[in-house]
Amino acid sequence: MPLKNGHYLVESVALCWSCHTPGNESTGEPRYAGSTGLTEPSDPGYTWSAPNITNDPETGRLGRMTEDQFVARFRAGRAIPHSPMPWQGYSRMEEDDLRAIYRYLMTVPPAKNEVGAPRVPKKG
């Protein structure tokens, strides 16, 4: 049941793919490999990169994170000012739901994609 719940939360509720997948929803493979060029209205001089959240051991966040570390990271909330990630909502999720999200994401095929720094000045 946790995997089905995790799948539902990741794909239909949190829509993680919308920021963490390169390209757009119709061409955005590989899923959850991270993306660049995101904007946040409260931080107009910068663009953001959503990290690779696959379990790739070199470039994926989940490849270097235990389930307990994942839950603790979500509980901690916003670590970088102006981050477009809606940490405030996720930090209040039930622990079972956070664990289900982690477990589901661990089933996604690893993808090698280094997105670089989370926040960079806009060009031009």
C-alpha cells in the first residue's frame, strides 16, 4: 500500500514531475531527473534548478539520502530563502506519507543529470 500511496502523492497531488523533470510534461523524460530555469516571483533576479530526485548515486538526491534523512529534510522546511519548493506545506505532511513518497521515488529508474547550483543570477 505505501507504494501506491507514494505514487498517488508524487504523481497526482504534489505533481513533483512538474518541476523536477527536464523539458515539459509531454517531452520531459527522464522523469524526476531535475530541471533548470525555474522562476520565483519573490526572487526575480534569479533562476532556480530543481534537483534530480532519482536514486542515481552520483547526481540524484535520493541516491545519497536515506529514508530517515528524506523525512528529516522535509520536516526542516525551507533551507534556501525564496526557494520555489512549497516546503511549508510538505513540512507538515504525515510521516507515513513522506515515507511513501520516498519509497515510490526509489522505484523510479535512476537518471544521470547534474542540474548545477540551486539558484543562479538571470542572464541579460
